[in-house]
Amino acid sequence: DIVRRLGEPQGRSPHNNVANIFIDYKLLGMQIDFLDRNYDNKENPVGSVCIYSPLDISTLCIYCGKQESRTKPFKYCARCHSVKYCSSSCQKTHWLIHKIDCSAPSK
């Protein structure tokens, strides 16, 4: 029910039957821990919710969601300068979607 309401999480704990499982919504700044160790249990009760500072989306690759590092900054779209890409591969793949909204900044 949580995934249905919030969408797919950006992270999940490994399913190893040792520790309780969790899902992580990094863009929202929220981790949800469950009491059961089974992702397939749709009635899995929430054990706790951890709230933290969400990721700054301006530091993410617009296509794959990879986070930019200080040592290797991402490159902006050369035309509109409004989105960032971690690689030329992400930029080329995303172009079919991005070209609809991409326009040169007005002077």
C-alpha cells in the first residue's frame, strides 16, 4: 500500500532474513522500516519511519537519478541549461523526452 501511494522507492534493504526490511525514499527524505522480513507480505506492519533531509534534486542526473559528486560535477544540457546529466549516454537516451521541453534561454 505504501509503494502504491508513494511510488517506487529509491532504495531497499537486502532481503536476507536476518534484519528487518526497509524501503528508502531519498527524494522525500524518508525511510520506512517494517516488522516482517518479507517484501511479499502486503499486510507487513510498519515498525518505524525515519525522516531525514531529502536529496537536493538539482544534484541528480535527470535521466538515471545518479547523485552528482563534488569531484566530478555533471554537465548541463548545452541548449537549455536547465537539466543535468551524469554521462553523454544518459543525455542521448533522455533526448527523445527532453527535446519536447528543451529551449534555449531567452535573452
